[in-house]
Amino acid sequence: MGNQFLTKVKLMRYEQKMITTIQKSLEIENLSVELDHKLILDNISLSLPHPVFAAIMGPNGAGKTTLLKTILGIIKPTSGKVHLFGKDVLGNPTEARKLVGYVPQRDRIVRYVPLKVTDVVLMGLVSRKEIPRIAINKDMNLSLEALKYVGMSEYASELFSNLSGGQQQRVLIARALVSKPKILLLDEPFNAVDASAQTFIAELLNRLKNENKISVLLVSHDINMVVEYIDILMFLNKKMIAMGKAHEIFRDDILKMVYGEGVRVITEKGRCYALTGDTHG
Ligand SMILES: Nc1ncnc2c1ncn2[C@@H]1O[C@H](COP(=O)(O)OP(=O)(O)OP(=O)(O)O)[C@@H](O)[C@H]1O
Ligand SMILES: [Mg+2]
């Protein structure tokens, strides 16, 4: 009896220790965002461990990009809290910003800028410096290292605008990684990227999580290329509709709540496809 009690106490202490030592990459509490007097995000709460591979899905206009920009501190919420690794994004934006890398939605950025690939990556360091923003040798070395990581070293001197969609995306990932973030946010990284580049990027992101212990949070209309890597999938449509393991929440009834009645789920060779009228091409 006595021994059993002691074992139980030890177990409880162990569990308590585990709970207090689990690091959170992102914590969001009761977050609401209004833009132009319209409610875009409604009372979102979530908590992600570290390192994590997480994905957000939802229809056009669901607020996915708005959520990423709020995590980055670019958009100010109407109410709620956002913490990155315990740092308050709203109260201490400079400290929080150091921890995060961002790959924006590619159709929203200028793809045709006449910049060399290395200059695009350098922007990831230089844009964080005080004025005058001058790159030093160390910055160039870090940029070349980041290009190597995404397998784009041989294109370092090319013009960014001459690259294919998949190659541009890899360079933009290098730009986000060059400042050595602890969490990487990616907005539609597979959009307008061919199938082999999609697989390359998916494997790269999984390596980032497993080998470099960088958390990954991506927004995508299609998650088939990453479904085996995802720890947590979220369905967003103004509200957080569902959150959990992909195979648990990729269900007809939940998808109808997210995308409406028009959705059809097709399962083929163990992969799930949600057919909607909603694509980015
Ligand atoms: N700056 C803004 N001012 C006013 N409304 C905005 C602004 N930015 C976005 N919105 C609106 O907020 C809603 C959510 O937009 P958001 O870009 O976050 O959606 P999304 O889920 O990323 O969509 P998509 O799949 O098309 O990228 C949309 O209705 C959009 O029109
Ligand atoms: Mg978007």
C-alpha cells in the first residue's frame, strides 16, 4: 500500500515536470480581428508544442493570411493574446519577431523584381537591421549557407525573376531561414509550384522540424504532400472549426462545416482529397 502510494506520488511529480518542461511554440488566446469594421477572425484559441509541423486549411477569405499576419504582429487584433515561445507578440514585438521566419503568399509579392537570388536572401537579414541597412561579409556567408540548405546554391548569381515557381519558393524559404528563426510561417508554399518541387519543399520542411528543431506552421489548400508529416491540422473559417490529427478531422461532416455543402471527399490510395470550387490555380 505504502509503496504504491509512493510510486503514485513519484509518477505525479514526473508528469508535473513533463507538463512544465514542454515548450510551446505558439499560443493564441481568444483572438479576434476586425478589418474595416468586419469580423475576420472570431475568438481563435490554440496552443502548439515545439517543434511542431502544423497546417491550416480553409476556403478563400477564411482569414488564414490574416491569422499569420496577426501572429507576426503586422495586423493588430481587436482582442486576445499571441505568444511566440512565451514572448508577447503585441507587448514585445521586436523580441517576438526575432523568433519567426515568414514566407508570404507568392501571388501577393512582387515576383519580377530584378534582384539576384543572393540579394533576395540577404533581404531576410538586412531588413531586420537598423538604418543604414548594410550587409557585411558574415551576412553573405549566412545567405549562401541558407541557399545551400534549400538546394539552390548553383543559382546564387541568377536573377530571381528568371527562376521557376518552385525555385522562387525555395529561395523565399532561404530568405525566411537566414535569420535562424525558431518557427517558420508559410502562406500557400505549394501554390503554383510543380509536383516534384512540392515534394522537395514538403521534405525540406519536415527536415527543418526533425533535424533543425524549427517549428513549421503552413497554410495550404492542398495538404496531401505533407499529410504524413503533419502533427496538427486546423480548419479555419473565421472561427476555428476543428483542430487535431489529420486523419481524425478530415471528415465529411467537418469539411462541410468549413467549405459548405458543395464539398466532396474522395479517398484514394490512402490519400484524402476535398473537392471544392475553391482553388488558387
Ligand atoms: N486590409 C484589409 N482590409 C479589409 N479587409 C481585409 C483586409 N485584408 C483582408 N481582408 C478581408 O479579410 C478576409 C480574410 O482575408 P484573408 O486574406 O485573411 O483570407 P485567406 O483565408 O488568406 O484567403 P485566400 O485563401 O484567398 O488567401 C477577406 O474577406 C478579405 O477581404
Ligand atoms: Mg491568404
